Amino acid sequence: QVHLEESGGGLAQPGGSLRLSCAASGFTFNDYAMTWARQFPGKGLEWVSSISGDGSDTYYADSVKGRFTISRDNAKNTLYLQMNSLEPEDTALYYCAKGRGSKTGSTYRSSQELLTDFRSWGRGAQVTVSS
């Protein structure tokens, strides 16, 4: 059974950094694309970044491009999101999710699109950016 668990969230100052981790189990990790998405209070899911199963393809939302880096360690069954130059607008609940196959789309414009391609989700990690 698929299990995803996020960690590494917390409080950061504007301009600071955090690294999220997502520990995966219950499936062959390197066979599946993974994604990070976030949810603002009272809003739907917003796509942040995705990575293919072998890590060769990565994609980012415009809002985080150049500041966030997605990566994965297939030997450790772990997905990462390095978040630099954090802004108060990055405050959200961050989720990792497992794709349906090894490839991922290059962008997701709605919660519905995300939930179509990514069916298994973790419980989320809170990131708060505040001085």
C-alpha cells in the first residue's frame, strides 16, 4: 500500500530556506513521477513542481522557478523540495504525491488536472514564512 510522508516543514524568515522531504513506501519508487503541490487556506491545490521517475525531467510553476529545486534519491525512496528565497506568499501546506507512471506533465493549471495524474498523496507539511 502506498505511503507518502512529508517532513521538513516549519517556520522560515523571508529570504530564508527550507528543505522538504517525502519518504515513500509501498511501490517501486523509481517507476513513478512525483510532484509537490501546495494548498493555501481556503483554496484548492496549486501545483509547485514535478519530476520524472528517473529524475531526468523536472518542471516548475512560474511562481517558484529559480527559487525551488525538486530532486529525488531513488536509492532512498525519497523526494525533496529545496526552497530558497522564501516569501510570505509561499506560506501553505505542502503535499507530495505519486504519479500514475514514470512521466509527468510539464504544467498543471488546476486541482482537477493534478488529481487526474497524481492519485496518492501524503498528509502535508506546513511551511510558514514570516518575520
